[in-house]
Amino acid sequence: MQITPLGDCAVLIRVAENFDEAPEQALQKVIAAHRRLGAAKIPGVIELAPAYTTIALFYDPVRAIDGGAPAENVPDWLEHKIREALAGSDSRGADYVKNSVVEIPICYDPEFGFDLDEVAQHAELSPNEVIDLYAAGNYRVHCVGFIGGFPFLGGLPSKLATPRRETPRKEIPAGSVGIGGKQTGIYPVKSPGGWNIIGRTPLRLFDPQKNPPGLLRAGDQVRFRAISREEFERSVT
Amino acid sequence: MKATAIRAGFLTSVQDLGRAGLREFGVSPGGALDPHALRVANLLVGNKEPAAGLEITFGGLRIRFADDRVIAWCGGDFEACIGSMRLASGHAALVQSGEDFSIESPAIGCRAWLAISGGIDVPVFLGSRATDLKAGFGGMNGRAIRDGEQLLLGENSERSKTLAETLRTGRIASWKPPHNWSNPAQPEPVLRFIRGSDADHCTAEAMKTFSRSGFFVSPDSDRMGVRLDGPRLERTSEKDLLSEAVAPGTVQVPPNGRPILLLNDCQTIGGYPKLAHVITFDLPIAAQLRPADTVRFSEVTLLEAHRVLCERERDLQQFRGGIEWHLK
């Protein structure tokens, strides 16, 4: 485990290596470490931000000192506290926590999935085969970011991996479901983007009026369910 | 009570100390780009430090008050007035019902933070009144203030009322905080940094160039980041990294070799190599950089970064104590 400064008010804790070979194991380690660090309540810690193989721990050095850190050396004290919190963690053993499963309805109407044909051509499949293959996947959230509520999902069937578009679009509608390389994700709000759009969900993935504001967080499992245009229109709030 | 933005200026937004604890949902902390300046300005008017004020970019703001308020501003080298009476940065002043505060053309720097006693009372989203301009929520309907718009103000605190009475005759307080608190802008600043965790993804030459050369601030800079033109910083690989957290202060190097110094509205994660991190103490100076300004960078240790930050916090505590004593 590697702990490196991310500026003077955060450290980056690398809890797993080799994401590409073992994304599930990496995620499990990150989730376990996230829970342990949260439970440790280290003085001065403001928040934890997991992503793929790392957790960023944000802290306030002033509050850390108020909480017992030596004024002349907060970094060593903090590293010791982090290692103590994570000592003996084992992603397959006691730390295993089942994360919630979220079902997300998607409408693949050509008006919504404007890149479905291109993805199908790239995969040498028909659009319907793409939809079936996509729905069969078992996805997990590896990270939320880029914009508020945007989930980066692993578990895309490898046949569907499609490179990002050469020229990003200026505007992707909210709810658009896209494929970018080996990952898939959903645009929570209208934004620019370079992923290939295959459909749209009527669900709201990000709502600043709610706390927590996001539907998904790292570790969640996601299942997709195909819906008709009628069901989509009925579900839009 | 309301105040009216007769002229809203180039980019004026409601900001407080931002939203912490939501990075795992992709929400950036946001808030005043110089949180220290806003805290100081709030203390000067008798507010609690996290109260919402206005972040003013390049001036152009004229705001009319409908009742008596204590105001103070901190930031760049602006011309500010109450009516025709000049108001320097860092001085608390009484504005009376019907009077205008205006702030214009900075000689150095580009941003100022205006605190108004009672604070600006916009709805709280996710624990903060700050405007998230990128995501479009918080502050005034998630966007910058517009000409003619009315701002709802909170109640004056007892402390603000006491302060208003003491300012009834002189109008402008004679005391002020240290100059670098009320006016952090510097011509051709040197920003201190600690080495980034991905420095080895850039060439050794890139690190030397970064710490020895001057860079120019590009016009496409904003609250997300300061984009820098100058000598190209070479990476050892064109390939980006697996995304991980970034923070205000992070200096990223995209494939084009033009570094970006991230500010409060930056994305929560990024895949460009992190060459360096500007220390938190110096971010208020970075927040004053404007297009075509020259900026340089100089390496310090993490312990030094903590030392200066903690020292300023202690000084702020003393300042807070001094104000409380003064208003007793």
C-alpha cells in the first residue's frame, strides 16, 4: 500500500495495483479500505474519495493538530493512523460487504441511442444483439466523478468496448447511457461528452436537492432493464 | 431585507466556504476561491466566518442597499466606493439605506469578496449557499447574478448592530487586518508547490522547466482552473493514467504539455499526470491571476506548507479574538 501526498491537505492511498487484470478485486479492496478509514474517525479527516484503485483522504492539518497530531509533523502521524486503520484488512474475509444492487431502466429508442448503430458496427453485431448483450452484463460502480453523479461502470462485455468519439459532442442530454472504451456510464445532467450513446434512462442520477445527491456510489452493483418508449415517457418526472 | 444589484458586473456569484464531503458523488468543493479572504471579510462585518458573500470577478458591480448594513471586502487591487466615498480593502464600513457600493477595474488581481452583515440568504443546497456554476445549482439559481436582481439578506447579528453603531459617525473603521489578507494579489507572483505523485510521468526536464520558467495565464482560465501557456512540459508517455482524485492546487499536465492549475470548481477526479500541487496557503494568490499575467513556481516541503498554513490559522484566531474584544 502506497500513501502519497495529494497536495498539503490530502493524501492518495493506493490500495490495489493492476486494475485492468483484476478490476473486481481492486474494487473490493477499495470499498473495504473506504469503510475502515471511515470507521477509524481519524482527527482532522474531512472526507474520503474512492476511485478505481485509490482512496483520497482529505484532511485539515489544523484540525489534525487540534486532535492530537504533532504540530511539527502531521504527515507521519497521519500515515501511521491510516496504516493502523487498514492493518490486517482482507478484501475476501471479514471486510466483505455486499453493496446494494440498483436497477436502471434504459430506453434504446434510436432518438435516444444515437450511436447504437456505430457501436453495433464496431462490435459486428446487430443493434438488438448489442442491447441484449449490454443488458446481460453485471456492472459495478468503480468511481463517481467527472461531473456530479456520473458513474463509471466496470463489467462491460468486452465485445462492446468502443473507442471514444474522436470529436466530443458539445451537448449530451441528461440520462444518456454511453460506452467509452472498456467502460460504460450515464450522463446525470446535460453536458459535453465523447462517449458513444446507446440509450437513455428516465431516472435522475443527480439531484442537489437531496442528500446524498447521487443515486449511485462506488461499489454499487448495477443491472440494466430495457424499457419501451412508452414506459420511458411515463417514468420521466 | 433585500439589496439590489443595479449592475451585476462581469461575473459575480454568491459564494461561501463551499461543500465538503461530497466528492464521492462527484461534487467539487467549490466556494470562494480565496476562502481566507471571505472569512476575514465576514469577521470584519460581525458575521460568522462561513456566511455567504459575493465573489466579484473584474469588478463592474454596483449594489444598492435598502437598510443599514456593515460591509467589508478583501481581494485584488480594486477601486471601491460607497457613494463617492472611497473604501479600501479590509476596512469595515457602514452603508446606509439607499446608498450604493460599487467596485471597479482592478489594477492588480481580478477577484474580490464582499461580505455584507447578515450574509446573503439564498437557499442551502447540500450544506452550502455557494453557487456551483458548472453543475448549475446553489447561489442565485445556480448561476451568476444578473443586472437588477435582488439579493435577500439575513438578519444583522448583535455584533453587527454594535459595529454599525460604532461606525455611525466615522462610517469607515480605521483598523484592518494584515495587508496580505485583505489584498493578496501580487504582480508576477511565485507560487510555492510540493512535488506531485506523478512527477515521474513527466520528464526530469519538465520539472526543471516548471520550477525555473515563467508561465503566462491563458484567457481560457476560470474557476475550474488556471491554464498556463509557456514552455511545453514533456510527458514520458502520451497515455493518461487511471483516474484518481485531484484537488484545488493540483497542477496537471495534459498531452499538449500546457499545465493546468486546478481551482475550487475542478473535477473531483482526473487522469492527467499530477506534476505538482500549489500549497493551500498560496491558492488565494493564484485566485488573483488574470489572463496574460506571469506566474512562477518554486518547490517547498510538505512540512513547510503545513507550517505556514497553521501559522496563518493561529493568526486568524487572534484576529477573531481581537474583533470580539473590540466589539464588547
